[in-house]
Amino acid sequence: MREYLVVLFVAAAATYLLTPIARVGAVRVRALAEPRDRDVHAIATPRLGGLAMYAGILIAMLVARNLPALQVAFRESDVKAVLAAGGVICLLGVADDKWGLDALTKLAGQVVAAGVMVLLGLQLLFVLVPGRGTISLGADVGVPLTVLLVLVTVNAINFVDGLDGLAAGVVGIAALAFFAFSYQLSVVQGFQRASPPTLITAVLAGACLGFLPHNFNPARVFMGDSGSMLIGLMLAAATTSLTGQLDPNVHAADLFPALLPLLLPLAVLAVPFIDLVMAVIRRARAGRSPFSPDKEHLHHRLLEIGHSHTRAVLIMYFWTATLAFGAVALSVVDGRLIVLAVTAMLVLGALVASGVPRLRSSRRP
């Protein structure tokens, strides 16, 4: 655990120290987010925070490479695949932050980044089908599924990146939950194959935590697409490495423990995924492109019913943490019914708290 904490803090410190440099660079090259109708910021804000995050990730990985206890994570190609694909998608985001790319160009670039990850050996190899057990995937199925997972996760995080500190906080919480579960597998249960996602999520959590002080309301710098697509790809890579390359050898009596690695990503990323699905359905019904922007995301709705900027962000943090760590608790705590009951109560409390401003306004004469 100490070694993982070291790389987490290295990633956080490096990202924190490099973000002001990225901000100055963004101002000089005029990579600025100008206020638009759907935005909540009122002044032009520098982007390119993703460059600082990627640099912090590289530095943390270099430190991890030289720690004996973490060298097992580098025996597989997963870390190399993540860094290479992350570099590609970060550069794509830099181009979008500076010049503003159209949706199809960005989608093509995301496919290229996912392809790089697959070519370097990180792809879905197994999938669990209830009633049939673990099925080995061939390249004709595993490759497109991996690319699809990357595209969905990247765009889900991109969609949720609408308030100061929201994407960094949500992904940081998700990464910590992934870390807790993969650490349980790799260290406590001795599955060495779970070591790469444990390292990836520790470094990702550190980068998000290091960037957050600069990005929390009022934000002095945005991560931009260079950051949101990067952290989305890393989450997808951790999911692939954790759930798609680890054969749980399912038995009927162990169905729930075997299903948990498949369900955990859905729980951890529930908030961004729900926002993404709602946005696609909403825009399709209106006859618009799924990538056309609007001001009807979950965080916009929280603002509309009366929450402040900071409270809306904290509510979404709470939603994410409740679902993510509730799912992790099911794997490490005895008494699953108790865990489910507590998680359900927390979710209910979050929903009630989310509607408090609306309830107050409805009582006013």
C-alpha cells in the first residue's frame, strides 16, 4: 500500500505544480474557453490542464517503474498501452482546445487512440455471461468491444465536464473505488494480473486530486478535452485491464463475486453513463446529433432547481461516491444485505437533498 500511496502523491504533486505552467501556456497560445450560452463561467478561462495531468501521470509512472514492489505491474503491456494511447488522445484534446475540432474528427481520433491501446495488447479477452460462465473473446469480438468501451467512457466523462471541478472530482472518486477493488484482488487475494489496473487507478486518482485545487469553483484553468478525454481513456483502460483480462473461473455458487468485476464499472461510472444515455435519447428525440451541445445535463438541472454551483458539484460527488464505494463494499464486507440497505438509504438521501431547493420554492406563495 505504501508504494501505491507514493505514486498517488507523486502524481498529485506533479500535476499540482505543473498546472500553473500549463495555464500560462494556454494563455500565450490563446487556448481559451470563451463563455457560451450553455456554459456557467462568465469570463474566458485557459484550457490545456490535461497537459499537466498527463505530465504528472508520466512522472508518477517513472517513479513506480523504479519501485521494486510495483515492477510486477510493468510485466504486462497494460501500462505501456495506457501511456501511449493517453498521449495520442491528449494531443487530440490539445488540438481541440486550441482550434476546436468537429465531432466526427474527434470521434475518429478517439478510435485511433483506442486502436493504439489494442495494438499494444490491452483489450477485452474475457466476458462473463450469467448462466454460461466466462467466455473467451476472439479478436473479431474483443477488439470492437474494447474500442466501444473506450468511446463510451471518454464521451461520458466529456459530457459530465460542465461545472468547475466536476469531472476531476467524479473521476478521482471513481479511480479510488477502482483502486480499492483492484488492490483487494492484487494484494489481498494475490492475483498479479490485477496489479496494472491497481497502479493505473492510483496514478489517475493522484492526477485528478492534484488538478482539482486549480479547477474547483471558481476555476482558474480547465482541463479541456486534453484532460477529460485522457482521464476517460484511463478509466476505460483500467476497466478493460481489471474486468476483461481477468478470468474469474465462475462457478454457480460464486456467481455474484464473479459478476462484481463486471458490475463495478457500471456502478463507479453510473453518473456519467446516465448523463450520456439521457443526452443521447434527448437529442435523438429532438432530431439532433448525439454530439450537439445543450444545457440539459444533470449538473445543469441541479443548477436550474436552485442549487449553487458548489453544492451541485458536491451532490454529484456524493452520488458517485455512494454508488462506487457501495459496489466495492459488496466485495470486501460481509453482510451484503446490510451494505445494499445502507447504499439504498444514502442514494435516497442524495435524491431528497438534490430536490430540496425545488421543494422550498414550491412552498413559496
